[in-house]
Amino acid sequence: MVDAKGRNMKCLTFFLMLPESVKSKSSKNSKKGNASGSSKLPPVCYEIITLRSKKKKKMAADIFPTKKPASTTTVQQYQQQNLNNNNTIQNCNWQGLYSTIRERNSVMFNNELMADVHFVVGQPGRTQRLPGHRYVLAVGSSVFHAMFYGELAENKDEIHIPDVEPAAFLAMLKYIYCDEIDLSADTVLATLYAAKKYIVPHLARACVNFLETSLSAKNACVLLSQSCLFEEPELTQRCWEVIDAQAELALRSEGFCDIDSQTLESILQRETLNAKEIVVFEAALSWAEAECQRQELTLSTDNKRKVLGQAMYLIRIPTMALDDFANGAAQSGVLTLTETNDIFLWYTAAKKPELQFASQPRKGLTPQRCHRFQSCAYRSNQWRYRGRCDSIQFAVDKRVFIAGFGLYGSSCGSAEYSAKIELKRQGVLLGQNLNKYFSDGSSNTFPVWFEYPVQIEPDTFYTASVVLDGNELSYFGQEGMTEVQCGKVTFQFQCSSDSTNGTGVQGGQIPELIFYA
């Protein structure tokens, strides 16, 4: 093509024409010698659009002006409609509303439009029928690929999945279609099961991460049984860390009664369980009551003993304090008269009878101490208390459990102190206790314990505080360190605004943090 100045031009030509049927009829009429060009059909119209081309090639998106991409609100509205199975698309050109394939796939999530397979998900009586698209599902899961395109693929229009909960299946579909992970505490275990079953590894990893971050003494026993089922060793190890350190809380939780018998036995024989044996015994009885109900057995001492079976002998009854045994286990009714008599003899007789119960105490966990001062001192006019608070902030790089504080005592001979200790995170109280301890007048530190160890997450600052009441003058720390390495755990310290008695990073009280790791 030549322009007005005689220059050659490269061009792109687009013909906008009528439908083929109209064009063909028009050409036939022209062959009949219709010189006037008149016809009952309108003439074929061609519009020529010429664009000057540059050296750089242009993509279709550069040439044609595109509509603004659908807003996040619009996409979320479609997804919410799909979750509610209210997924009718109003716009016949809905594809033009979305600029990315992810957004267009999101519209197809749980949508009947172009669905070529349906899933009946859930147990009978609680099923939900969900639409799917074979191609999208096959791209997201190797199991779906084998199901729809493999050598043994079956061309079924409806597939029944009774072992997956509808909410969990929807969560998996949302990840496959929308590339979004939507987890909740109520559905995460079921979603993990679905992700494992259909081999969606990234979703399964996200479920495990969710469980690890939400892990606590309340759900550790249940998650332990599930992690073994799902073959997740990292989650299993995390569960054991919580159960060992916060054993009494874990054993007294409602979730403990929901575990299976195999998990029960693995907990009862745990050597590092940090709990009194009477607490272990009472937890086993609570589990036995729940198991009787699950097996629809009459709630009696005989049936409790029956469902416990050999697990009963994993409880180290002879290691209980004599008062705990006499007032608890001996009167529970689950022990035979012979067992009760033999255990009493074990406590009192020089010649001890043979017992089926383990008689060696559990080793428990060995507490570690983070000492933050390089020296300590005392002066005739300090350290005084008078109801004021000593406080310090700290953070760790690995998850630990703070069991208590090490505190200084009197510098003027032996004395007794009353200590109110607290542990907070961003102003929220996580643990507290009121204890007394005896100071022998030395510069040693004396432990004061929380009722239960407190779980500490990494990379977050916590506030440790104590209010002491006792001898006015005591030792205090000097040459404090901002960072202390204790085994594999690094502690960082900074001053706390709660401190009203002079304690800070460089000196003062709370010389030690006692922890399990």
C-alpha cells in the first residue's frame, strides 16, 4: 500500500463481513447477471481497517482496547454464589469480564455451566451433588486425571464419594479451580484427608501448616492420631512436643477421650510424659467411659476395665504418691482386690510383690535454664520491692514452653518470698501463678513454676513479670545480655514498659527463664 506521499506502508487488513450464508447467496445472484446489483438480500459489506505497523510486534491485547478487569468484589460475588450453588451466569459474554485464566476458572468453580461430571459427596442422608469439569480437575490432580483420561477411565456422569465431607471436597475444588486455600478449624482435617486421597500436595501441605500453627494442648491428642493416619511425621513430632510439655492439660482435654485405642496406648507408655501419674490414671478412666458409650456398653467399672484391656498396665500406678493411690486408684473399682492389695504391699512391705504394672517413674522432660546476666551483686540500699513490678520482654527463634522463672533471693540471710508471676503476649495473659519460695541467703536463683507450662511461639515478644513480697533487700543481676544462646534456642531480651522497679536488660530481677524445648 502506498500513502499520499508515495511511501510504502505495511498494513493489517481486517474484513468485517456478513455471515457466510448471506455472502454465498449474494455471490450466486451476481453470477446470474444482475447488472443493477439489486437483490432482495443486502449487499455484502466489507470494512477495511488499516493499522500502521511498527518494528515491534503487537499482541492482541495491545491492538484491541480491553475492558477493565472484573473487580475483586465481582469475583468474590461469583465465588460466593458458587459456594451457595447459586451459580447462574447472567452475562452471556462473561469471559470478557475477566482478564486472567485464574479468574475465568474461578467462575466455573461449583458451576453447572459446561459441567461434564457430577459428584455425590458425603455419607448417605447427608450428601451434596456438586458439578465438575473433567479437564480442570485432571489438571489439578493426578487421581482425577487417571479417573477421567487414564487407561482404566470410566465414563460415568455421576461419581459417588461417601468418605469425604462436602465442605472439605468444596475446599479442595476451590483450590483446584481458584488457586485459593480456604481452611477453617472445623474442616481442616477433612480437607487434609481429601487432599491426600486425590494427591493435591500443596493443599495438603497448607493443611498441615494450619494444624501446626493452631496446635495446642486441647487438640494435640486428636491431631496425633490423625497425623499418624495421614503419615505426617513432622506434625506427629509437633504433637508429641506439646503432649510431653503440657501433658496434664492434654490429658484433661475433651479431645483426649476421642482418640483411638492405639493412640491411647502410645500416650500411656510415653516415657517423657510430663505429668503426675494420678492425672494419667484419671485420663484413662475418662477415655474408658467415652469408649463404653461408643461401644454402647453399660457404664460400669467392669466394662471400663474391659475396654482399657492391656492399656491398664501401661499406667504406672506404683509410682503414684501413696495418698493419690489410696484416695484415687484404690477406690476407683477398676482394680481387682488382689491388684489393690499387692500395690499397697509394694508401698509398705520390705519384700515387695511382683506387679504387672510398670514400677519405674517416667523420666519426664528435663527443664533448661536461660540465664541472662553475667554476674550478680547486692548493696546495702538495694534491691527493694515494696509491691512494685519487675518485668522484661523476650523472644525466641524456636517454639518452646516456659515452665517458670528463676528468681534471686535475700542478701541478708535466709528469708521467704511470695511471688506472683505472669506471662503475657501483647497484653493478653497467658499464664500466672502465686507461689512461695525459700531463699537461703546465697546468690543462687530459686525456681518459681507456673501451674502448666506456657507455649511460646517464635519471633514474637512476650512479657515476663513478677511482683515479690518478702525481705526488702535481695541480690540483683548485672551485665545483662540482649541475646543468649541456650542449646538450639536463641533468646532475645528488651526492656518492658511494665517494669516499675528498675529491672531491664542490663540488670535487675528475673535472671532466668526455665523452659522445655
